[in-house]
Amino acid sequence: MKIATYNVNGVNGRLDVLLRWLAEDRPDVVCLQELKTPDDRFPRKAIEQAGYGAIWHGQKSWNGVAILARDAEPLLTRRGLPGDPDDTHSRYIEAAVNGLLIGCLYLPNGNPAPGPKFDYKLRWFERLQHYARELLDLDVPAMLVGDFNVMPTDLDVYAPERWRDDALFRPEVREAYAALVAQGWTDAIRQLHPDERVYTFWKYFRNAFARDAGLRIDHFLLSPTVAEWLVSATVRREVRSWEHTSDHAPVIIELDHV
């Protein structure tokens, strides 16, 4: 079973890229972030024609998350992260697919830091920690997937010294991620590539992709049961080289699961 995450950076503007990638890799489940479209403009028909059922949580111009399932319909279990009824950002959606509970998330960027946006990021992280603990307590096969907007360690950023004060790399954020993992989650890429520089994002400017000046900010966190099924974790770097592509590359894990 192949499960992917992809910050598409505008699902309508980059629909051709998304459909091309779906046709090439044919993942069984896909978590998308940064849809940047309201609910009524999500390209449901095109995605259905590609062979995928979908649920989504959109927002005009910003944010937005979706879960796709090949030849299946994801069963919506949650739309929005609990803990703050006043939070209107579309950053979390969750579904049951083929016996798995999959949470797709787009964690706040938080820049500039310090400041209100950084404070919001830390509050969101705290809510995620509380909810993640609840998921583990359910003792069901679960995963948290998506763009976490955090580089967990120096190994996850091409030039750590340049990022020390960035909201994606500040100590408070890395500590929050470490505390989340310590609950009992497995970071899929690090589990299989413990000492390798693996990047999932490259900025558009300064020739970052060609120089491999990247960041690892797209993650799979697996519950103990799911971690036992983990077979592979790869980044589809080639997709990042396509014309009019996202600044992220898709990340795919394979599970030895039904």
C-alpha cells in the first residue's frame, strides 16, 4: 500500500502537475496541502476521472487540505483540529481508508518569529500534541501526514546556521516536534534513512533545487502498529523539476498492509 503526501501549492493552478504525478505513481492514498481554493472550487471531477475519491477542507487563497483514495471513497472522521473553536484556518482533515486512520495536516509557517504568527504556530502544535495523544490512546492504526513546517534536526536543512531564527527551525518548534514523536510516533523517513540528508522542499529562487539547497518539512508520523508495516520511504524529487511545479516534492511511503 502506497501512501503519499504532497504540498501541491495551489490545486487548481497546478492541476496538470498533480494529475500527471497521480498517473505516474498511482499512490493508493494521497494527502494534499495548500489547496488554496474554497470548497466549491475543488477540482473533484478531474480527480474522480483520474480514479480517486476525495474529501477536502478548503479555504479561499490560503491553506486547505485534502485526502484522496484510489478506487475508493475516504470516510471523513474529522474536519479541523480540535482545541480552538475560533480557529478558522483549513489545516486538518482526517479519514479512515482501508483500515487506517489518516490525519492530513498543514501546520502553520509561523514567520516572522517572534510574533503573533509564531505564537499561533506554537498553540497549533500544542493542540496537535493533545489530539495525537488521543489518537494513540485509541490504539488503532493511525498516522499524521503532511507539511509540518519544521526541520527537526540539523540534518534536515542544507545550511543550519542560516535558519536558526526562522520559525521552521527555532528551538521551540523543534522541541515541539520532538515531544510529539516521543509520544510513541515513528518518523518514517528517519526510521529508514537515519543518517541521510533527505529534502522535500526547495525554494523557487537562487537555483535552490539545482544546488540541492533543500529542507525536510513534509513528514509521516506512524503509530506503533503502522510503524511495523513500514517498508520504504522515498521522495519523488523528479516531480520538483517539472514545469510549473510546486516547491515541494511528493513523499511516498510503502506499507506491508492489505
